Amino acid sequence: MMRRQFAYAGFLLLTVFTWTVPASAQSIALAPAQVRQKFQPGVPFEFELATVNNGDAPVEMTIQITDLWYNDKNEKVFSDAGTSPRSAANWIQFVPEHFEVAAHKTQKMKAVVTPPSDAKGGYYATLFVLSKPQLAFDKTSDGKQVFTNMRLGCLVLLSAEKTEEFKVELSNLKLTPPTSNQGLSLALDLLNAGNTHIIPRARMAILDLQRKLVAKAESPEKRFLPGQRDSMRVEWTGSLPPGNYTAVLTVAYSEDRIETQQMPFVIPQQ
């Protein structure tokens, strides 16, 4: 099943050949901002994107397809097609590759994906639409011309059906009990040791000595590509009376996979 996340320029890179953009600059959007889809190895499939021109003039667009991966700082990396692990960029062809979007109109594009028959696990790419550079000012104060253009991207996360291997490793768990001037915080590192992407959410339940639920909190979802290690944090801003407690951490990372940890802690008498 394909999940689409729509956003107005939710993932937007603006290429500017100077330091400013005027009010008359191009105004375009791409939807969806992310595609998540399962596929059958060796079976071609398609999905659609749409470029919206909210400006008063037509905009010429072209397509660029890159890899999607991450660096040692967990930053997204958009490298040349086929240069990153688990690249899907060379599987994808856009129709059309060049097009014009009329003022206040929408242009749909079709992405045709041809995966190999031996695909296993997750594969990734980024689809960019780039506008033709336009003159932003007549000239700058030093006589130079200034051009701007827009580059908007859609992240593509694919997984081969019935070949996914799910495994996570939790480490460096640290629970900081609440005090009079700060809330409770539970931090952890998560390693995606499987062969496909996961988007886990961490939930925390706080139980008292009688195992009664006294508080709960959860983290935002976070994307992890295969082999990626990153931190997660759950925070709760309430206060607790003195006593013994247990924080129960549950990390759900696929439809039927969870990891749990229990961490006792004490709120001392003041």
C-alpha cells in the first residue's frame, strides 16, 4: 500500500545565485513530499506526482533523480544515481521529463519504476523537479545579473514485499527523573539492523509501586534507513510525588514488531 504525505514545499531546496529572492519569484509546490510503497521484485509499477504553479506566469520544469542516503551526521545525502547503498534511482523514469506548468495550474507527472527480480528489502531515491532559472533583478548594484530557481523534492522509500528483515537494537538508554524545574526525559539510541526502512515511535508509560499508570508520553516518528543509528527522546513535563516508579519504554517499528525496556527510578523526598 502506498502512503503519501502532502505538503506545500514540505521538502524544498531553493537554488539562488545571490543572497535574496524578490516578491515576484517563482511560486511552485510538489505533492506528495514523500512516497512509501511496497513492490513485487521484477514487476514494474507506477506512481504519480503533481507540480503546482501558484504564480502568475508559466514555469518550465525539468526532472532530476538522485540517490537518497545519509552521512555520519545522520543528514540526508542526495548523491548521483547508483552511487549509494540500496539505490533505486536508476529504476525510475519520469514521464514527462521536461514540461511547462501554466500559471495557477497543476501538471501531473508519472514515475515508472522497474525493479530487478532479485531485489530484497528497502531501496531509496529522491525525485526533484527544477524550475528554469529566471532573472530576479535587472541588475545588482555592482552591475551583475541575478537569477533564481526552485528545486523541490519527493523522497521515495520502496520495499520489496515478503523480503523485509526487521531488527532494531536499543542502546545508551538514559532516564532523567523530573525535578522541580524540569520534566522527565528518556533518551536512547536506536540502530536499524534490518534490510529496510523503519519509522519507529517511542512510547513511555510511568507506573507507580502498585503498577498503576500515572503518566504516559511518546516521541515523534523518526525515519531510519537500513544500518542507520540515531537518537530518540521521549519527554514528559509533569511532576511526580516522592516514591518508587518504573518507566516502561515501548518502541514500535513495524506493523507487528516492538521492543520494550523497563527502567525503575526513584523520586526522593525533598
